[in-house]
Amino acid sequence: MISLTDFLIVGAILFCVGLYMIVSKQNAIQVLIGIELMLNAAILNLVAFGKYDRFNNGGQMFALFAIVLAAATTAVALAIILNVYKQYKTINPGEIDKLRD
Amino acid sequence: MSLVQFLFYLMALIAVTSAVFVASTKNLVRSIFMFFITLFALAGLYVLALADFVAITQIVIYVGGILVLILFAFMLSGKETLNAIGGQKGRFININKMPALLLSGLFLIVLVNMMFKIDANNLVWIKKAIVTKNIVMPNSQTTENIGINLMTKYLLPFEAISVLLMIALIGSAHLSRKGKGV
């Protein structure tokens, strides 16, 4: 059997890679990918613990909800990114410093 | 070492290396395509955690939906972004990246330390689940159980999420419509 700690450590590494991407990248799409990585690390933990809940399926259920939420987030975020690109001709989060014109 | 363990370590290795590659490469398109591999390896990990339905959902929604959407947005956002990415020269360990590297490294140390301290295999509720046989076995039918639970115990979150998806749909359609400013 695979121990829970192994799953948790893989999740921790993926989470930290996502954190690194969010903090350091100069491109909104890469920041978004970092967010997706962090979400996936969280989902991995949910699924790993969900193995010990056969009757209620709590872990797997909320993993599914998290996946759907990630899809919704990505759709809205990409629409916003495209709009920002139209306005500013750049998607570097460091250069977008005005709310309107 | 059993086959399951071997597969687990293989999948974990693939997921972690491709994630690091995604974070470190300069080429954005290449990083998006490597992200495919990360997601597939994660789906394999979900299968090894005996959550086959979540793994299929991961492949359908993440790989089929989200990544294609990201590729779309990237291709639509024009050539300047590509040039901007090519412009940031430098080695992997760049002095500008140092704070981010430090932050994530220290956070990783904290997380891993905590995970060894918590000793997840000996938590009280997990031991209780093992004693009461409340544990998913490789031959148990999870998908129909998920369906039944979704329609009974988790009906309220399910409905809430359907409303939220509707809001997201309307919001993104509103944001991306043509016409005078937002």
C-alpha cells in the first residue's frame, strides 16, 4: 500500500512549484497555470484522504467540486486576461497599474 | 517493492519533474504542453488513490477543457506576449527570481516538516475507518456510490455549484463580448 505521507509530500512539492510560478512569473497566463498547479495539489490531498471515506465519499466529492470551480475560474480569468490584453497590449501583471485608461 | 508502489513513484516523479519544467522553461507554449503531462500524471496518481471517477473527470475537464482554453487565450493574445517572453533572458537561478525561490523553498520545508510530524497514517479517524472497513478497496464500486451521494447528501453544494457555473458563464460572455468598453 502507498502511505498517505507520500501523497502529501507530492502535493506539497506541487503546491510550492505553483507558489513559485505565481510569485515570479511575468505573464498572467503563467500565473494562472501556477494557480492551477496549486489547485491540483489540493485536489490530490483531498483524493488521498478520500480513500478512507467509502460511504460518504467526502474527499472525492469535494475534489470534483474543486475541479469544476477551477474550470469556472479559468474561464473568467482568461476572459479578463484577453480584455486586459486588448486595453494594455501586455499581460505582464507588473505593468498593469491603472484601473481605467 | 510492489507494482503499485513502483507506479506511484513513477507517476510522482513524472508529475514533479514536469511541474518543475513548467515553472522553469522560458518558452510559454512548451510550458503549456508540459502542463498536459503534469495533469495526466496527476490523473494517474488519482487512480492509484482509488479515485477513478475523479481521474476521468480530471482528464475530461482539465486536459480537455481548461488547457485548451489556456492555449486559445495564449494564441489569441498575439505576438507581443511571445516576444515579451523571449526578452527575459537569464539563467535558471536569476537574481530577480531569488525571493520567489526562497519563499517557495522555505514554504516547502515547512510543509514537509509538518507532514512528517502529523503522521497521517496514524490519525485517529483513519484508524477508525480501517477498523470499521470504511475504506475504498480496489474492487469496490465507487462511481455509483458517488452518484447516489451527489443526489442525496451533497445536493446543496451541487446546486450551489450549478448556480455558480451559470454566473461564470454569463460573466465570461459579458467580459468577452465585442462593443464599447467593459
